[in-house]
Amino acid sequence: MPPTDNQGSFLNRISIRRNQVVYEHEIEDLEQFQKHVADRLSELLPPSSHADELAAVDPPETLLSIAWFRRLLDAFLCCEAEFKAVVIMGRDAANFAKSPLDRLIPEHLDRTVKALDICNAITHGIDLLLHWQKLAQIAVDSLQQRPIGEGHVKRARKALNTLLSSITIDDKENHHHGKAAAAAAKDHATIGNLRSLSYCFARSWSASKQIQAMSSNLVAPRGGEPTGLVIPVYLMSFVLVFVMWAMVAAIPCQERTGLGAHLQLPKQFQWAHPMIGLQEKIGELWKKKEKKGRSGLLDETQRLEKLGRNIVEFADGFTFPVEAEKAAEVEEQVAEMVEICQKMEELVPLQLQVRELFHRIVRSRAEALDVLDQMSERDRSLPIRRYPSCIVSQKCITFSFALCKRVFSSSYKTYINIDIVVQNRSCRLLPTSTMGEPQKVIFQVCLHDCRSQRKAMKAISKVIGEFWINSIEVDVDGNNLTAVGVFDLICGHRKLKKVCKKTKIKSVEIVKPEEPKKEEPKKEEPKKEEPKKEEEPKNPVWHYQPPYNPCYMPQPFYVAVEETPHCCVIF
Amino acid sequence: MEADQDPSNLHLHDDTLTQQIDRFISSHDPPDHILESVQCFSLLFDEEVVQYESGTKKWTLHETSSFLVSVERTSKLLHSLSRFQSQDDYAAAINQISGIHQRAMSFMEDEFKSILDDYQTSHDRDQKNLDEAASSPSDDQPQPDDQPVDDNSKDNFLGYSDDMISNLKKLAKGLIGGGHQTECSELYFFVRRNAIEHNLKLLPFEKFSIDEMQKMQWEPIEKEVSAWTKMFKDFTTSLLPSERRLVDAVFSSSSSAISDSLFGNLARIVLFYFLTFAEGVMMTKRAAEKLFKFLDIYEALRDSIPQVEKYLSDDWLLQLRSVASLINNMLGDAIFTIFGELENSIKADTGKTPVPGGAVHPLTRYTMNYLKLACEYRDTLQQVFREHKKIIDRADSATGSDWDPSSEEVTQNVDEDHGSSFQLQLGRVMDLLDANLEAKSKLYKDPSLSLIFLMNNGRYILQKTKGTGEMRSLMGDPWVRKRSSDLRSYHTNYKRETWTKLLQCLSHEGLSVNGKVMKPVLKERFKSFNAMFDEIHRTQSTWVVSDEQLQSELRVSISAIVIPAYRSFMGRFSQVFTPGRQTEKYIKYQPEDIETCIEELFDGNAAQQGKKR
């Protein structure tokens, strides 16, 4: 897009259109989106294959470890947000009425529903993992006693036996749970038998079938499709299925035989390559696993199981006093187990993240449906909902941005029956947060001198200054630019790229305005909000809270922005 | 027990032995002979544990304490001995004691579990007793705990007797004191979790996945929702509080963190189970008939979540609230949208076939019944609308920098002055319905019939509104007054439309010239009166006025204008005709006949009878 055209009159910026043309910048956006997805996923690949400069900053976690999953989910949430911003929101519903999309979008939505069930199953699976962690913790606690006495060893053995039997039970077909539980109960040395997943779904529910159902009708679009939206929708479906597939493979889940074969990725697309790389690696692990009949590919579980067996072996041959050699060996194993247990502490945030994922999917689906509804309502040529349609008059144009903002910000909740396209797109509707929640976006930039830093901040404040922006910061190294506020992330990204070519969107989080533990006290909330908020907590649960999940604390995952005198803050 | 030489005459709780050990525990220097005492103690305790394990010694409430004292002593001893672990003979003693300690702990774990597991039988017995209303004395064993259970739910520890509770309490204390806190809480958690699952399984409530619910018909889900609402209330008001009491009772001697986290986890499971269903229902395709079930869920959540909240500790509370508020928002949104859909469905009803006989239109019936039901949920709907408005306001104010802060206050004032947005919405729906009916009335060719149609529908709307207290108060007196006056004007217009012409025939004017009656004109008048009246009778008796009161009102008012006029007309002019043939020919109706004919109007099915006559 030529950089000079945004000084034109507002009339040029706002045009009323009936027909949809995919503009140049939109195509650019869509391509960017595909690239971002590929980038995010390739960061998750093991380092050997990908020596990104980022790898130096964040060494990639072990494949299929809990930390890896946390990153995977983060990546997915980012992709999802961008998908919504680029493909769904602010778009005319008629876009989706055309031939491939009218099928693709509902199919995608159907997949998201299936993903929800998987999310629920995963949530339960994590419960089970937490149980295993506790058992491992018992073993660790008792084996850390000195000197290791008979009693300590026995205690550890009991806990580990329970753990191991729980792992193997879980692995046998879950729908024969009754039997398995009975078998576990027979084993004298168990600590609570967990009917792990029995109540989550009906017995016939199968994670692997669910994945299969999600991926079976996912067919690569042919080349030269009319709209540029086809590929992104297709891509998003794939990412969704892939993430679910990986989770089901790793975390205990009801019935997942033959999972390895259920995902076929298209080779012809660039963005699919990191996914294929990941899939191959996981697939190999899965094949090994299926032969051995073990549970869950989660790195921690695998290691826990191995260590567990070793320690039980040690315990079985235990005589007092322990030989020095053996003691050292055990000590080493216990140390490793301690490390695993520490890593498993991350399970709770992971579980919350899965819940967040769940709710994000629910919300996105609702929003997408709203956009589609608009379509069908228009077909009936009925005035939409109860909102008066907005008349674009000269006055409106004079008020320009202020009004456009209103129009666009409310376009989720209020269905305004006109299409306003602001051509420089700084009024494109809030991408991640539909309800105008402030978001915190970290851009990865390369701004090593004061001048370029200032330039960058100017650029971004210019774009997003039109929106509600709370702060812009650049950290000391000039590697990260953090912008907090309600604004268009895509647009901000483009502006920044003019200053620094390598700009990437690193993370997007939604800032919680009313969290007690918030990291970013939002002083800038409009004054009129303040008195209102104080009235609300009369009936605390039922007053409206923005639909995000406050208990999912987005971890400042990538880089925490340091608070130093160097950083500039614009309020 | 190979070497029982020395301790054979000693008792485990022998004063000298225990004192010696306790002294060792409390002091810091190793006294002489302590290892011997430890040896002695361990052998004795080992024997006791073996007795318990093999079942020769039964676990009773009284002996528990002494056993627990020994266990406590063992763990303390273990701790004290560990100071001297570098010395080999002490290390050996540690080994020995730790082994016994572990066995004792293990035994206690088993005991704890078996007592906990015992809930089923006693709980089921409670159930049975409750079901049969204690009518059958078949359970002959004395159950001292049963009476209070039935009478006072406060004492109901989910089917655990007081003895069991105090046993559990002691065991939990012992286990936690002995460092087996994790085992103890895991055990507790799994037993209770299985118990809850067992309870859930017994419920007449099928578990569907969200995906399945998407594909299901609404009717089965509807049934599930009714079951769900009831059970959700049950679980939150009775089961969860009892769980909390139980966990508090069992872990009363240890820190509240344990019971908080245990209960939090259990509550999470229960709530997760129920909330997933709510989420699933909510995600099904929105449709008008779902409104009331959505409202049921909304109300259940609104009422029950705070009940649970009381029992949760802070971090669990936060989790629950966030989930609940999410569901609440989405439900609110769905309800709002669905209710808004009503407008669309009214607008969309543009059928071109008039209802025969001007009867109440199905749309009117549907809409009014819908609104009547909706008004039963009036408070909830008002809440939903209020909250929804907040969302929109916030979305506006969060982005619109030029948003005038005063306008919010203005709207709020408006809200108070002119009623809630729900009320406004209701008014809008009524107006739409009116407009739609107005348009539909134009479909009738006969203006009288379209008036009858309007009267019928208007009457129906008014009656429904008046019949529902909530709706009446929402619509307000002015509205009711306006509707009534509308109805009256329809009535008047109808009378004018249909009966004025007829009455013109009965006019005395133009009949007599110079005091002499013009016979041909009179004949003509009677003829046309008869024809017109026949026609009116024929058509209008097929018309429908189903509201009895309205029907009789109409008949009475028609009679009131027609019959006196006819009577006087006849009285004045009947003698003009020569009696006999002529009279018979022209005076077809006696006033009484007219009255019966009027009585036959608006019957809907009187068509044939009218013709036969």
C-alpha cells in the first residue's frame, strides 16, 4: 500500500459499497496471516531443524513437554485471534455466501465444536496427570529422607506402583474401565483408584474418532479459488485439528487407538511445513508408543514412567543399608523426578489455558455465527435486530474517526446495516477483542537507537492513537515494543514495519482491567467508567464481566518488559 | 518375633519405656540405652501393627487413641533419631522404625479408605429409608444415626455415622501428623470423587458431548434441561454443602488449606459436569422455543452459584466466578438475541391468506402466549436486558473517545423513567404485532369483517395482557386504556359499517306524503330490509367471535339498535298492509325472529342453519 494515500479527504476513506472486492492490503493481510501461522509453528519445532534468531532468546522446549504445549496453545490463541481479525470480523457477510466459503465456514465451525469436546476431555486428562504428579511427589519426598530406610522405600514403592498401574490402566481401553478399576483395586498397594475419565463423556465417545471426524472432510482447496479467504479458513481448520491431535496424543484421553493415521497434512502449502515437521516427529513417537502400549506421549509422563519403573526395581531389591553406588544412582533418579515434578507444576496453568482455549473457541464461534446470521437476515431483507441503521451523512464524515470507531466497535453487538470501508483501515475493528477490551501486544522489533525507537513509537501512536491506547513502551535492548490499548493490531504491525522491516507480532494478550493482580494498572480508563464500576459489585458474580477468563493469567511468556528508566511511556 | 526375651513382660504403653522415649524425643543428647528402648518399643509396636493387620485386633474407637499415640511417637522418634544418622547403629534403628512407621501408616491408610468407602451402604440405606418414608422396619439393626439424618439434614454427613466421622478424623490427623498428608488427601479425594460420580451416574440425566448436542433434536435436550435444572439445584444446595461439612469434619484438626483444596476440587468436578451441559445447550442453534429453557438455566445458575460460593476459598472462587460469568454472559446474549428474534418472526409473517371468519390470527395467539410465558420470567429477563445494555454501553464507551459521559446518565434516567429496556422491547413487540395485524386486516374485502378481525385480535391481546399480572403492569394503564378505546372504536365502526344501511330502511322519513303512507315505497322498504338482513345474517353468522363476552356484547349492541327501530317501524306501518297474504309477504320477521337471528351471528358454524331457515 502506498504510504501517502492516507492524507486524502475523509470521503475517500469512507466509501459505501455493496460489493466486495478483496483489496490489495487485504490480500497482503491474508498472506501475512499465513506467514505468521507458519512462523509461530516453526518456533515450536525442535532446534536442529530451525535455527531462528529467536531460538537464542527462547530455547525451544522439548517436544511434547508441558512447556511446549503451553507454547503451542499460545501460538494457537495468537493464530486464532489473527484469523478472526483478518478473516471474520468487520467483513461483509456476503463474503461468506459464495461457493466454497458457504461450505467451508460451517465446516470449520463444526470442527470447532468437536474441538470443544476434546478440550473438555483434555481438561480431565490433566486432572489425571495432576494425580500422577502427586504420587511422584510422594515418592520423591520419601526417597529424599536420609538415611533411606525400609519404610521410606516402601512408601515410595507404594506410590509409584499406584502411579504405574494408573498409567497402564489408563492406557488399556478406557471404556473397559470397570474392569480396570477392579484390577487396580485388587492390587493391594494402591492409593485411591481413579476412574479417570469415566464421567466425562458417554462410554462410546472416542477422542480418536473425534479427531478423525474433524480431519476427514478437510480437503485442500484447489488452486485459483475466487476469494482469498479460502486458504486462511482451510489453514485455520488445519491448525485447529493439529493442535487437538497433538493434545490428544500426549495427554490421557478417552479411546485413541489409531490416532496416528488420522491427520493428513497438505504438502503443497508453505505454511503446512512446520506442522508436517511436527507431525512427523510426533507420529514417530506415537508409533513407538502404540507398540509398547503406554499412555500419553507427554514428555513428562514418559520420563516419569521410566523413572518409576527404575525406582520400583530398586525398591524391590532394597536391603539396608544401601550400597553407595546404588544410592548415588537412586539419588540421580530422584533428582530427575524432582525436576519433572517441578515441570508438572505447570499443569495447572496449562489446564487453565485449555479452558481459555475452550472459551475462546466458543466466543469466536458465536461471533462468526453472528456474521453469518447477518447474511441470512439480509437475505430476508429485514431490518436487522433492533439497532437503527446508521446513516452516513456529511456530518458523519466530518466526525470521521470518532463515528467510524463507534460504528466499527459496535459492529459485533450492533448490526449496522451498512458497509463502511475505511480505506486506510485504521478503523478496522479491534482484532482480538471484540468488546473493546484493551490488549497488550508485544511486537518484536529491531530498534537499536533512540531515533528509530522514537520513530516507531510515533508511527504506532499515530495509527493507534485514534483508538484507545494506554501505553507504548520500548524495552532497553530495542527488541520489543509493547503497546497496550484497544487498537488494531494488524494496522499497527504494518505501520511498524515501515520503521523496522523485521517487525513481528510476538504476542497478544488481553489485559484485564479489573483484575486485582493485574500487572498494568489501567489508570486511563475513562472517568465515567469509574463511578459505574464501583456500583456494580453489589451482586458480584452476575454483573457483567467482559467475556474473558480472568483466571487464565496470560503468562508474560515471551519476554517480560523490564521497567527501566530507559523505557519511554506515552500516556 | 524372634527375640522377645526382654520385652515379653513389657507393655507397649509401659510408662518407663514411653517416658524414656519421650525424654529422648524432647532432649537433644542421646541418653544411654536409648537404642535398647527403641528396639524394645519397635518390637512391641510391630506386634501391635501385625495384630491389627491380621485382624486379630479389631479397630475400635477406644483403641484408636492408643494406637495413634504410638504412631505419633514413632514419627517423632524417627525425627529425633535422624539427628544421629551418621552412626551406624542409629541408622539401623531408623531403618527399623521407618519400616514399622510405614506399616502403621499403610494400615491407617487402608483403614481410612475402608471407612470412607463405607459410605455407599449407609448412604443407600438412607436413600431407601427416605424413599420408603421409614415405613418398613426391615432394617432391624439399630441405627441411631438414622433418625437425626432424616429429621435434621445438618447432621447428615453423607451417610457417615458420627462414629465413622470421629474415626476418620483421628485417622486423618494421624496420617497427616505422620507425614502422609498427600496420601491421605488423595485417598479422600478419590473416594469422594467416586462417590460423587456414582451419584451422578444414578441421576436420570444423560451425558451428551457438545458435539452430540449440536446434532440432536431440541425435544430430548429440552427434557434434559428440565432434569438438569432440578439436579443442579439439588447438587448445589444439598450435596455440595454436605461435602463441605464432611471435609471440614474429617480434616478439622489440620489446616484449612487441605479441606479447601479438597472441596474445591470436588466442587469443580461437580460444577464442570453441570456447566458443560449448560454450555452445550447454549451453543445449539438459537430458536424462539428455546428461550424458556435458556432462562431456566440462567436462573438456575444465578441462584445456585452463590450458594456454592459460600463454601469455596478465594482462588477457587475466582475460577468459578470467571467460568460462571462467562456462561452467564453468553446465555444472556443468547436470550437477548432470541427475544429479539420474536420481532423478526412477527415481521416475517406476511402471509396473504386471511383467517376465515376474521378469527384470532395464529400469530396473535403465538405471540401473546410467548409473551405471557416470557412475562413469567419477567425479573430474569429484565436482568438480562439490563446486563446486555451494559455490555453495549461499555463497548461503546470503551472505544468512542467522544462518547458523552452525560449521555449514559441520561439513558439510565430514561431507563428508570420509562421502564426497563425489557419493557421497551415488549412495547415494541406489541406495536409490531399491531402493525402486522393492521396489515392483515386489509386482506379482507369486507370492511366489516376486517373490523371484526381487528376486534377479535385486539380483544385477545387485551385479555391475555390483563390475564397476566406481570404483563399488565409492564404495559401500564395508559396502554390498557388505549387498547380498550381502540376496541370500542372498532365496535362503533363496525356497527356503522354494517347496520347503518339497514337502519336506513327502517327510517320513517319519506314514507308518508301528507300524512298518507306510500304503499309501494313501504313495500320496497320491507323488501330491501328483508334482503339485507338475510344477507347480513347469512354472511355474518359464519364469522367468528370466539370471545364470549365480546360476542354477547356485539349481539346486545346490535339488538339494541336494530330491534327497537324495527319494532317501532313495524308498529307504525304493519297495519298498512292488508292482513294475510300481504303481511306475510312483506313482514318476514317478527322482532323476536330478528332477535334470534342476531343471536346466531358470529357463531362461525351457523352457516347451514341460517340457509335452511
